[in-house]
Amino acid sequence: MAERRARLPLWARVAVPLVVLAVALVVGSGAFDSGPPTVAQRAAAIEANVRCPSCTDLSVAESNATTAIAVRHQIEGMVAAGRSTADIDQALVAEYGQTILLVPPDTGGVPLIWIVPIVLGAAALTGVGVVFWRRSRDFDALKAKEPVS
């Protein structure tokens, strides 16, 4: 005899994976990490976003060039002095130029980058929906005019 397994209801088959995904995202995001970062951790995070002055595409954290080592020491000194990340970035940009930063500063255009495609996509979906709605009305009108055989 074939055994019948009990099937979960549809809501459970959808909800359980979503709950597992949500828990994984919260745990993976570091939401439960305790305490602020140490001085060394903060310096390492900043160093990862600063380009080596004498290298092509390496951060000062990845490079062993003398200029990279000098910038690392400079960053560590500013972090130890209690300067903010924005202050450190400004000091480095003033000394080396804007290209010292691997990640360009946020100029406020990021929301626009996300909003424009969403608005255009919604407009396209609305346009397609209107076309299908009109055609279905035209089709219904044609069916109503057709003589019944």
C-alpha cells in the first residue's frame, strides 16, 4: 500500500521558508553583534575603502607599497585621535585628491538611480495593462455583435 504523507497547508509551505529567510538575513546582517567596533576594526574598515596612492586598483589594506603603509599609519593615527570617518576621508581627499577614495562619496543621486527604473517599470506595466484591457473590451464587443448560430 502506498503511504499517504500529510501535506502542509499552502500558507505553511509559503510562510516557513519566508520565516527561515528572514531569520537568516537578520542573523547574517550582524544585528546581534555587541558593542561598537574597536579602533583597529574601524581603521581596517576605513583602510579597505582608501586607494593606494601608488597602486592601480588596490586599497591601502591590500598593498604593501611604502605609500600605502604611510597612509595606513596616517589613518590609524587619525582614528586613534578620535576623528570621524568623514573627517578622515576629507583629510585624505585634501592631501591626495578625490581619487584616493575607492568608494565615491554619496552625492544624493542614489535615490534617483532606484526611483527612475521603478517608475518607468510601473509605467510600462500600466501601459501593457491598459492595452490588454482595451483589447479585451474590443474582443467582448466583437463577441456580442457576432450572430449566434
